[in-house]
Amino acid sequence: MSRSHVVSQAGRKVAALVLAVAALSASGLQAQRASAATPGTISGVAFQDLNRDGVRDADEAPYENHRIYLLDGATGAYLANTLTDATGRYAFSGLSGTSYRVEYEGSSWQSIRQDWVPTTTGSIYPRRTVAPGSNVDFGWRPIVRSTTLGSPISTVVGPSGVRVESYDDAVTAQEIHDRLVSGSLVGAEAGSVTIRFDLGPTSATATSVQVVDGRYDRFSAVVTASWDAWLTTYDRTLFHEYGHAWSMYHGYITQQDPSLRGYLTARGLDGDARVGSSYGWDVGEMIAEDYRQLFGTSTAARYAQINSEIPHPSQVPGLRDYLQGAFVQPAASGATPPAPDPGPTPTLTVSGLAMNPTTVSKTGVASFQLSAPATVTVEVRDGAGKLVRTLMASIAEDAGPASVTWDRKDSSGRRAKGGSYTVVVTATDSTTTTTATTGFKVA
């Protein structure tokens, strides 16, 4: 055998060995991607699922030191907890039961849930119920958001006329709409209501109404529901805030009596000195809570009343019948409702303008109060007065609170530099233009 033949044969052996190692590495990676827990064990990996495919790829970073809970699948009773390791892995072993729930512990979830949402659990919640021998991965992908009012990620107008806008891609407008109509009392008010989901950190309802020929008319309401509220109590806030829109529509338009005197009578509270004495005793809050508990979904209804001093609405004889009957029916023909007092037309002002936090590192929320309906523009300007970003451009807003989120980016999508900035709000109605400004920092 010649020397050249020996070298050639050795080279082929080395090449074969390299191929074998590569195949073994690929096999190991595939096993990592599709690993299954052994019998009596539940295990998995927590990672950033950047391509959203539900599978951990080699270039997707793990989440280390995230705490995972093990609960009884039937009762929800706590059983154990563990931390993910440097590779994002965790495991529970020695399991002999038939059903277990695996979920993120609250503080670990809280640390990422503003910007990340699960891809592997079948919902926006980091939990799954499985049998022993299961692999439960927690993949997380970035949430895509719009912070520009009037430019939602998704929009739907339902058959009832209600308009729903979602400003993130984690919960669609259709999902919010379908949850709302899962309640039992969405009616004539719906066509006057816009719901905005995840546009800023607060949940609130703003209403607007005009007096035309001595009667309340041209009602509109904007309901905002926050991402945090949805994660924390699911649809509780949605039905409470929609309860404000529903009750004010029927108070103004159907009953022509925004004092809600008929409701207070049906509730057994007419003349009670406590009414209006605190937040819990505010008539608007009480009727919104009654709407949530009587006509919301079972999950929305299960939370206790804000006002613990009054009975559950289901325990008040005749209240349900009144709210779904006489309250939402126009006055009998020939009956003359009390003429509303329109009062003086409010002068348009912008008050309470603030950027929160006052030093923006990642995102900030500009909030303010309008004394009257107006067309609003909100701008961020740098220390020299140069326009950085227009957050709202000639958007019609009702009287009341308003807010818009800034993601620290300029109009071209670049991250704004540190320094001094100003938020400028310009509001215009048929007779007046007014401007408010406030300074803040970016660090």
C-alpha cells in the first residue's frame, strides 16, 4: 500500500468522524427542541421565542432564575416550586398523580409580561394543565403595540354597532368584542360606544352628550381597558367600564335623567345620605358594578362589589327586572321627562397635563383633561423646540380624561436621545384653540 493511499484513507476517516460529530450535535439539538419528560416527571424550558414557532432554537436566549409553580390539576392546591437553570430548564420529578398545573410564579411573570406573551401555552397566560410525563415549555415572544391613537393593530365593528380597537397583537379586537357580547345585556347603547384596548396603562370611561331642543342627545362613550387589568382580572374591568357607558346612555338618552333616580329607587337607596359620599357610594360606580355582576360573564361577575356595604344586586328584589326592563325602555308615550338644564357651555381648557414617569427610560404616558369635546394634537418636542414625534394628530376627543403613550421613538422610529423634552397638547373646538405644555426628561 502506497503512502499516498494511507493518507487518503486517514483523511476519509477524519471526515467521517467530523460528519458523525455534526450528526450527533444536530441530533442533540433536535432532542433539545422536542424533548419529552420521563414518566413521573414534568419538565421544560423557558426561553425567548423570537420567531414565534413554539420551539427553542439555538439562538433563542433562555430565561434563568424564573420560578415555576406546580399545582394540583383538579384543585389548584400548591405542591412545589423550582427555578429555571442557566439553560432555562426546570423539572418536577417523582409525580404519581394524574393531573398537574404548571405555571409561572407571579413575580417572575410580572418581570416580563408587559412586553412578552407566551407562544406555547395556548393562551396569553403562562400556565398549562398536563399529566406526568409531559414536556411543558414556556416560550415568550415580544408583543407588538401601537401607541398612536387612531392606529390600532386590529379593529372590529360588531353587529350591535360597538367599535372595538386593540392596540396590541396579543389580544385581538375580535376577542374583546366576543367577550363583551358573551354578556347578556348589550343593546341600543352599543352603536355609541368605542372600546380601546391597551392604549395606555389606565382603564376609564369618558362620555359626551349634547342638549338638542331641550333633550339629551348625541351621546357617545369611549371605554379604555388596560393590558394589566386584562391579565389580572380578565374581563372584570371590561364589563365594569362598559357598565358606565351602558348606564350613562340609558340615564341620559332613554330616561333623560342622568341622576339615575329610578335606579336608586330600585336599589333601595333613594334618599340615602351615603350616596355620593365616596368612590364606592358614587351612583355611577354602583350601577356599573351591578351591570358587571348581573349581566357580565361568570368570570366578570365573580368579583365582589366595590361597595361592601350594599347587598349583592341579585339579592335586591326587582332590581334585575328594572335594569333590563324599564331602565332601558323609553318613557311611555305622552310622558314628559324633566327638561335637562344644559347649563353654560364650558370653555375649552386642557388641564392636568403630565408625562408619567417624569423621567422616561422606555415608555411614557402623556395624560390630560379636556373640559369640552375637542380635536386634539399631541406632540413631543426636544429642548430646542424641534418636533420629535406626533403622538395624536387632529383626533376627536370627548370631554374628560385622555392619554397617549410614547415609546421613546422619533418619527423615523429611532430611539430618542437622553435630554430635556416637552409634550405639547393643542385642543380646538368650534370657537377656541388652547395649548398646554409640560417638560420632562429622557434618560
